[in-house]
Amino acid sequence: DPTLISRQQLFARIVGGLGGRAAEEIIFGDSEVTTGAAGDLQQITGLAKQMVVTFGMSDIGPWSLMDAAQSGDVIMRM
């Protein structure tokens, strides 16, 4: 099914998304890193959270973590 995405493909998206920030650090140095990567960091954070919370792709096993009605509490389901 072409709509399914593997853990490896999602991880590659995260690595690719961090490329801009890494390039800034290499070219300009730590002291000159800009806010340009903010959007990339937000997308990557969301994707990483989905991998763990929604898709159960974490090292703790096939657990799905659900946010409890926006309270910040996390419920673990197997």
C-alpha cells in the first residue's frame, strides 16, 4: 500500500528536516544560528510525537500513547 510509511522513512524525514539547522551551525557557528529552522523544528517535533504517541514506534514496544482530553496527561495502551 503506497499510503503506508515505514519507521525508516519517517526517521529519514526527520533527519532531512534537521539539515537546514545543521547547515547553519556548520556555516555560521553556534553563536549565529537563526530562527529560520523554527518551522522545520515544529514539523519534526510533531512527526516524532506522532511516531511515539499515535503509531507506537518507540523502543518501549508497540504502545500507543493517547493525550487525555488536552490535559497533558498521557494514557498508555497496548
